Amino acid sequence: MAETKSGFSDDERAAMKQRADELRSTKGLKGAAKLARELEACVAAIDELDGVDGAVAARLHAIVSEEAPDLEPKTFYGFPAYARDGKVLVFYQPASKFDTRYGTVSFDDTANLDDGEMWPTSFAVIDMTDAAEKRIRELVRRAVS
């Protein structure tokens, strides 16, 4: 990752630009129109992914739809994401986005995963196995409880 003069890599700067574009794309939209535009963007972001990234993102989308249908699909820095009351609760960061070794299913602070003084909020996923899907389903159910 090449760093620019600002200290951010080219990939990081592209992600920030993508987030600004996401916000502009729904400016002035409300209610069902905004939700529809955000769903469309989320599905498009998933469709752009290949291999393990595509498989994980597609399964996460199905899992959230089944386990937490009240969450609203959207994008978050170009990542497929799911929000409650406009705040992202869970998102998938594909490995291909920053050329990393694995993608992650991550939960923001609105997720109810609290467990003592310290708990994980990001989970590396190298393959969408039955066991991985089961664990993600459990995490999503717990996060929205």
C-alpha cells in the first residue's frame, strides 16, 4: 500500500472517497426511497466480489436477512453493511479491498456482543463452511438482541 502525502494509503483514500459518494447518493432521499437505494448499493457491492469474498458476503447477506430482518442493508466505505436506525451494526470487509490475507465479519459498538471487560468484534473468515455460517448466525442473533 503506497502512502500519500497525507499519511493515508491510496486504498484508504479511495475508501474515504467511496464513503463520501455513498452519503451523497442518498442525500435528500427519505424513507423507502433511501432504503431502496441503500439495498441496491449493498447488493451491487456484493455482486462485485469474487471467490471467498463473494461467498462470505452473499451468505452474510442471507444470514442477516433471515436472523435480523429489521436491519437495513447499505454500504459502509464500500463494504456490504447492515444498520439499525442508521448506525452500522455488522459489515463485511473483503480481503480484496485492502489486499489482506482474509476478509472479516465485523461488528460495531451498537452490537450486543459485550462479555466482561473484553470481547471480539471482528472475525476473520477464510472459508464459508457450515461451522463458520453457524457461528456467524449466532453472532448476528446475539448482536441484535
